[in-house]
Amino acid sequence: NAGVTQTPKFQVLKTGQSMTLQCAQDMNHEYMSWYRQDPGMGLRLIHYSVGAGITDQGEVPNGYNVSRSTTEDFPLRLLSAAPSQTSVYFCASSTRRSSSAFFGQGTRLTVV
Amino acid sequence: GIQVEQSPPDLILQEGANSTLRCNFSDSVNNLQWFHQNPWGQLINLFYIPSGTKQNGRLSATTVATERYSLLYISSSQTTDSGVYFCAVVETGGSYIPTFGRGTSLIVHP
């Protein structure tokens, strides 16, 4: 049982480039979410999804897009990377039954 | 939205000491979790504790939901306890997505 899998683990982008961070879970969880972690700020919610086809914005959504075409996958897209998006990104999944969240191992993104 | 405050923000201990970390939240919750982020950045789920008390080895946690706080106790601390401890809550009637505090950074010296 893999849990929550994020790829890649590390990425360096140039300003203006685009990329997609992948997140997949194999626990059949209905809820999935993306957070970014910056020093001293804790984890801040970017976007979340309560089921396939349903997404919503979190606290810091600007510059990011998401979609949820299947229960398992929840990719995060950066359309035009900016240095302010340098951060560590975590994907999480949970289920309404327990609400206990499970996290991927994170993606460390640097935008130069 | 719900506010989550953790204290203290930083804590430095000698190996063998005990400590208490606190998490205050501003509204009713139906879930509360404590996480440990190790020096490699991995988030480890310590407790799922919306109310009551749980213990796991040298760690224990208590949540008093009616008074909107939770405590994480670390006894006989070890250097491997170093890292950042996060409290995350799910607001009652909200989106079922956790909201995090800013964490407590713990350093345990040998």
C-alpha cells in the first residue's frame, strides 16, 4: 500500500516556465489537498478537492491550477513559475469517515 | 476561517528533559492531528485526537475540545525527537480539509 505518492521530489525551474506536480493516492480517499510550506509559516492550503470533478481554492491559490478527473490523482499546475513559488509542496488525502490526513513526502521546488 | 496557534514557537532541550507543546484553536473542531516533521522534511502522523487523551510510548496528547486546546507531551526527550511539531484541525461544518498551525521547532541536544 503506497499511500500518497508525489513526484518529483526535487525540481528547479526558470522564471516563466510551467510544470505539473503529480500526486496520487491509492486509499480511495475522497478528499485531496495541496499545501505549500515556507519557513515560519506552517503549511498553507493552496487548493483542495472533495471528490472527482470538484475543486476549490484554499488560502494561497494565486498562480496555481488544479483538476481532479479521477479519485486517485490530483495534479498541481504552475502555469508561469515565479521566484515567490519557491517552496516545499505537500499533497494530502483524507476521508470523511475519519478526517485523518495522510501526506506525501513533499516536492522541493526552486524557481530561479 | 479557523485560527490555529501553537506555542512555544521554538524550544531547546537537553536530552532526557520533558516538554509540553500547546495548540489553541478558535472554533469547534471535529478532528485534530499532531504531526512531527523530521529533519528530512517528512510529515509523520503522531496522533489523531479530536478529544480525550492518547499515549504512544514517550509521547502523549490531550485535547479538551470544549476549551479549544490540545497539548502534546514529550517525556525523556531524545535527539531523534528534534524537528517541527504541527497541530492541524478540521473545523466543524467546514471543508474536511485540515488547517495547520505554524508549528513548534524542537531541538534536543545530547
